[in-house]
Amino acid sequence: MTSQTNMIPKVALLQPPGRARKKPAYLRRFAAHIVISGLGLLMLYPLIWMLSSSLKPTEAIFSEPGLIPENFTLDNYVQGWNALGLDFGIFVANSAVIAVLSVIGNLVSCSLAAYAFARLEFRFKKVMFGAMLATLMLPFHVVLVPQYILFHSAGMTDTFFPLIIPKFLAVDAFFIFLMVQFIRGLPRELDDAATVDGCSAAGVFWRIILPLMRPALAVTAVFTFIWTWNDFLTPLLYLTDQELFTVPLALNAFLDSGGASAWGPLFAMSILSVLPILVIFIISQKHLTEGIATSGLK
Amino acid sequence: MSSPVTRRSFLSFGLGAAAAFGVAGCAGFSPQGSKPSGKLEIGIWGGADRAKLYQSAIDLYAKRNADVQATLQFADSAPYFERLTTSAAAGNLPDVFWMTDTNIARYADAGALMDLNKYIGGSIKKDGIGEAGVDAGRNPKGVFGLPTHFNSQAILTDNDALAAKGVSFSQVKTWDDLAAAAKQMTNSAEGYYGLLDPTLGTNHRSFEAWVRQSGAELFTDEGKLGFDAAVLGDWFAYWAKMRKEGTIPAATTQTESDSAGWTSDLLVKSKAAIRVASASHLGVVKGLRQGNIGLNSYPVRNDASKDWWFFTPILVCVSAKTGNADAAADMVNFFINDKEAASHTQISMGTPAVPDVAKSLIPNLKEDQVLVVNQILREMENPRRRVPLKPEGSDKLNSALTRIGQEIAFEKTSVSNGASAVIADAAQYLK
């Protein structure tokens, strides 16, 4: 009897009778990857379709449904680059200038405003914080006309100033709030230690808070860049000189709702327009996730 | 006792007077008969291709008038009007800009447009466009826009398909004839439609033709609705009958086709034989498909009034706050009457409003463009009574017609209830 018991594998003794073995972990992970990749491809399909269309002759874009072009061509890129009478690079450069300056403006102004709200005490702080949050609820169209009148009175229409100056005045309450939450998660003891060592409020901000705020700053920088790059309405209102057009305005110039739009060149230039955003996002992805994840946590 | 004139006060007065004259000079103040001068901002809707044409016309104007510095701003239609609305609120409209007949009343009522009456007959020659042309931008308070171009409504046909079935469109004179021809062309088994449904889209010029043929108007001079539920009910009933017979597409099919633009149009895809359109769409359709596409005039109601003809004007306006009214008026005249200007702008916006200018373009136009121009010139010889300026809120009638048209097509409401709803709603937005 004992020898028969010794011959039964230990694994078999441990498992309840009739229960199959679990699938290996790698199979489960493989299945999960397949599903997630499939969903990802589904979401990427419009971008892939646009890339495919940019490589087809214009007349084939809507008549050939397949993703692989039957007549591969780069003509759309050549035509699109010069279609507006100016190199498309000029519009990319305009967008880059506005986006970079907007990023700098937001980083400087929103971080200072957030530090004040999170760490400093001053009269009417709660009222001003409430007012700042209230601007989050305000639709842009409410301030659109007054802002335009303001900049027109200052003679700043048809310049980049109306697109950049507000960023240096902490108008983006979303980022201020994001940074406030992040700063509140930093231990006050660090501030106290610096103060004991003789740091002023500005010194605490510069030496202690700002270096620790890198993830939140990264989030602000990336989203400011993306939103500014994609902004259509504000440049539409303020920029009338074609040489100052940003990428969205330039892309809009390919459209003609009353007639035939230049779809091929439009898609080609759209693909080129997406590349900077893609690069920025890939480079800053790690900081982005860290910033979003830690902005509300200790 | 008056204070003595000091050197300081005399110099101040002198400098002030010099500045005043200088500003007046910079603003383009030009006594009667002198050449225009100063800065002009010009606004137009369209893509880069149209902007190039108009820029070359502006360069021509600048060559003739060296003291004028003109710059062009453009955007596609919807963004253009968004920008215009904001600019108008800030008092910063372009000096000269193009406008549709559906929007002009709103700007005129707000005091944003200059009354061109004082220049008509002087700087702005009206012989070419005639009283009918001047009326295109007239309301009881003045003339706030003048047509540089006209578009006409038309019926586009797949002539190859019609010929294959032995249908002669030249015999189609009335809306009933149109329905009969469309029914003859329909092949439900193959998903082929005789006619496309215009009641579900955003353009209701065909309904405007129906109303004018009945002797009524879309709007009165007082800004109220000019037709009754019976006229609208007949219109909806006409299309509902064809929808039921399968002559026109079902609601889902038509809506899907409309939403995706010209590339998904059923005539373009050879899934329909006839459609209601603007004459200028002939070029668009021919650019997207092969075959012989015909351009035909609208059919008429059996009891149609003779003077129903109308053309969609493309109006040019001058900002009420322009600092350079004389030069702006001169530029308006340039774009309306100058043949060389028209040779640059061609028929990008439509057929030139002045017949002689339109005829001067014909030798250099493509075949389908010549068809369009000739059609409009032919139709302009028909009698046409004045079209009252569309009042503020008129764009809401378009939206209401689309909404109710869709509700009827999707059988959410009946024809009579739908027509009554449109009439009742109009009282809300036509003040």
C-alpha cells in the first residue's frame, strides 16, 4: 500500500480531482496582447486610412476603399508642400513658435500661480481660487469677443501676440489646478526645512518645489503643446495674413466646401502635421504618465 | 479779455492741423474724381485656389491704383463667417468683403454695412447689373450689398443613363414631368434611383423656386414668412410620394449620402439619374465621374407665375467703419464691372453678374463652364421680380426645413403636421 502511495505524483495528490491545469501565464498574456493590439489597430484605423489616402491619386481616394494604394504616388506631398503659394514648412514653423512660447508661458505663469495657491497665504486667496476654478467652467465663446476687442484695441490683430500673451498670464486654470494638486502632495516639511535655512518664499519655490514638480511640468508642457498646435479658432480670428498661418489654418485652406477640396494634398500635409505631436508624445510619455498619476497623490 | 497767442499755442495749433490733414490723407480721403488711395482689407471665403485668383485681381487693381495697398484675407466658408461675426462685434470688419444673401440682413440691421446708395450711379456703375442686381442687396433702409456673381439652380442629369432608357429630358417642363421621368429611370432591384431627395439636405433653394413659382416669397419685406402651410405641404407631399414609390432614396440612404460630401453623392457614384443642384456643381460632378452630365433648367409648377426666376447672388459689401469709403466703393465697382478683373477671378464664385463681363469670359472657359455661363445668361433674360432680402433669422428656416424634412422622411411626423410646425416655429425666430 505504502509503495503504491509513493508512486502517485505529489502534484496529482495536491490538486482536487477532475480540475484541469491552469493555462500558463504566457498564454494569458499573449491573448491579452492580441485583444489590446486589435483594439489599438481599430483606433488607429482612421490615421492609417489617412496615410494610405495621402499615397493615392486624389481621384482614387474615395473610389478605392483598400488600404494598399493601387497606384502609389508621392505627388500629394509635393503638391501639398507648395499648394498655398508658400512652403508648408513656414506654417509648421509658425505653429512651432506659438506652441513653444505658449509652453514656456504656461510653465512659468501656471507654476507660480499654483505655488501661490498651494503654499502661500494672502488675503482673498479663497475667493481668487474660486474665481480661477470658475474660469474652468466658462465656455471659450463667452470671452472670445471681449478678448478680440481688447487685442484689436491694442493693435495686436494679425500678430502672434494674442495667441501667446495670455499664456504668460496664467489663463489656463486646468494646469494651475493640476499643479496645485501636485504641490499639495509634496511634504511641507521640505518647505519648513528650507525656510529654517533662510530661504524666502521665492527661494523655496525655486530650490524645493520646482525641481520636485517635474512630472506636473511635463504634463503641462505636453498638453499645452498639443492643444496649441491643434488650435484652429484662435488663430482663425487673429491671423489673416497667410504668411502667419498656423498648420490648422493652412490645412483648412485646402478645403472648399462649395466645390472640390484638394483631399490628396490635404491628407499628405495632415500626416506631416501629426509627426511633431507624435515625436513630442513619444519622448515625454514616461513623464506624462508619472505626472498624471502623481498629481493627486502624496 | 482773450488770452494772447503764444509761440507755444501757435505751434501746437499748427502741428495739430498738420496731423489732422495727415490722418485724413492716410485714411484715403479723396475729393470727388481723384484716384483712390489708402489701405484696404478684403475678405472672401474659399480655399487657397480661389484666394490665388482674387489675389491676382487685387494685384491688377494695385497696379492701376498705386496709392492703394490692398491685402486679402480668406478662409473656408464656415470659418470665414465665424471670423466675420467676431470682427463685426469688434468693429473690425474688412473694408470690402463678400457676403451671402442669407447673412446680409443680420449685418445690415446691426449697422455693420455701409449704404452703397450714394456711390451707385457714381463710382459704382449699375448699368450692367441693372435694377434687379441692385435689388439683390436692398432692404427698406438702403443698399448694403451688390452682386459680383450669380449662381443659378439647375437639374443635373446622367445623360448616358437617360439615353439608355429612352428618356428625353428636354420634354420635362413641370415638376410632374420630372417625377414621371425619374420614375421611368428607377430600378429598385439594382438600387438605382431616378431622382435624389433635396429635402433632407441643408440647401433649400429648390423650395425657394417652388414658393416663387406659386407667386409667393420666402420672406416679406417686413421680415415675416411669405408663404403658408399649403405651399410647404404640397412640397413635402411631392417628395413623400416619390419616396414611397422608391423613385427617390429612402431617408437613411439619402442622409448617409448627404453627410459624406460630393464624393458619396449617388449621381457621382452612378446610383441615380437626376438631381437638383446649383449650376456651378456641374464642374464638381464632372470632376468626380466620367460620362455625359447634363445641365437643365428647373421645372415649373403647373400654375407657375412667369416672373419667378431668381439667382443666388454673391454679394460684395463695404464695412460701415471703413476708413477708406471712396477706395472701397471703387474696388466694389472693379470687381463688378471690370472685364480684366473677371478674367483673373473667372467663375470661381459664380457667373459674373454683368452679362457683358460674363460673355467676355466664354472664349477662355472650359466646356462645362461655358454651359453654366450660357445657362445663367439665358435664364437671366426671363422676367424676375425682386427677391426680398432674407431677414435676420432666415438661416433658421433652412434648419427647420431640414429638420422637418427629415422627420417626414423618417416617418416621425406627417406632411401636414410637419408643414404646420415649420410655419408655427417661424414666428419664434422671425421677429
